[in-house]
Amino acid sequence: MTDGEWAEVWPLLPVPGWMRGRGGRPEGYCHRVLLDAVRYLVDNGIKWRAMPADFPPWDRVYAFFRRWRDHALVREFHDRLRARVRERLGRDAEPTAGVIDSQSVKADAVVGSDSRGFDGGKLVNGRKRHVVVDTLGLLLGVMVTAADTGDRAAAQVLLHQVADAHHQLELVWADGGYTGPLVEHCLAALALVLAIVKRSDDMRGFVVLPKRWIVERLFAHLMRSRRLARDFERRTTSAEAMIYWSMTLLMTRRLARTRRGQA
């Protein structure tokens, strides 16, 4: 991180328990260098044991990643960054509309059969990333499943999680794969309008559809992170954490740019 990026990040970091007087041993490495190490791994797609010597030992970096994953600290940090980005762009911290979609990616050999499947539509053997983003393309929620999991089944669980975390959310756009009872379920159980954006029958070739391009842009960003080009994680929770880390990198850079513009 540059000094400008760090200035945006450090006030939003979760405070360790030992700094709140709850006991525990102080961490042996600065948060800035640990954040840089994890983001380097996600961006460049290296193995944990291939961590460059400029960073702390790989096992210390992995312990930091594991702690932030298991205690949902990476999501807390990500959500604070997202709120700051929205406010910097003149939006309310909490969104009122979003877009949902899924992306199937190939899985590495370390991915077990319990979380791996075959997506017959995309002809992909691996996992599927189900995401909800706001109208700026910022992540609101993610769930990683086997690739053979249906979009509607996963969306029912994911939208419950997103609606519980974002109480002002009223409208979510989706593609034709989410039609059916899910639309009525969202309205009755979540007070959430699920609007289906379909291609017209006379469309030919590639056409940019309203709202759906927003979530496709997020998928394009994820594929630029080499660790996310395919799924290398043994656990789905690790795969979800990697997506949050990739988005924190994007938002940190965005905050630094907007800060320079205001200056």
C-alpha cells in the first residue's frame, strides 16, 4: 500500500482484543505489512509457502488470514471500506438496490468432492460464486458452493443473509435463471422485490443488458486476481475470504484516488 492508501485504511481496521483490554498477546507484526502480504498473495496467485522474504514468514501471514477469516474480520473490514467508498461518492452508506448473479470457475485438485460439482450449462467442473453487489458494483454478499448447485437454491440463502445485513435493501435485479417461486418468496419473506432482466427474443449476439453488466464487471475484476482465476481453496469459507480480500484491494485504491481528487 502507498502511504495515501494506508491513511485511508488504518482508521477502518478492526481493533485487536489486546488493545481493548481483553487480554491476549500483542501481534508480532504490523498490520500494514500483514495486509500487504495477504493482498500480494491474492493479486499474484502465489502459494502460501512461496511468500517473498520481504514479508513476514508465511505461517504468520496465514495465521493472520485464518484469524480474520474465522472471526469474519475480513468481512467487517470490507464492509467499512464499502461504506466509506459510497459516502465519498455521495451515496448513503447502506444501499437500497443490488444485483445478483453467479460465476462458475474451475477448481484445483485440492478441492474435495464434498464442495465440487459439474455445471452442465457452463461445462465447468469446480465451484460456483454467488454474489450480490450494489449499483456501484461493490460487494454486498458472497457464497461459494459446488458448481452443480442451482442458482435459485443458493440465492434463497444468500438473499436472506444480505437482507439481514442490509435492512434498507428493497430491490434486486437478476437474470432469467432466478425466475419462479423465488420471486414470490423474496417479496413475502424478505419484503424484497426481485426484478428479472431478460433478453428479448429478437436480440442477436452480445448485448449489454441494463443493470446486469454491473455484476459482470465485478466478475471481471475477480478474474484479474490470479488467486481467483480458478478455485485453489480447500474450504469454501477460504474461497469467500479471498473474494473479500480482492475487493478490499480494489476499494482501497479507489479511496486513495478520490482523496487525491478532493485535494
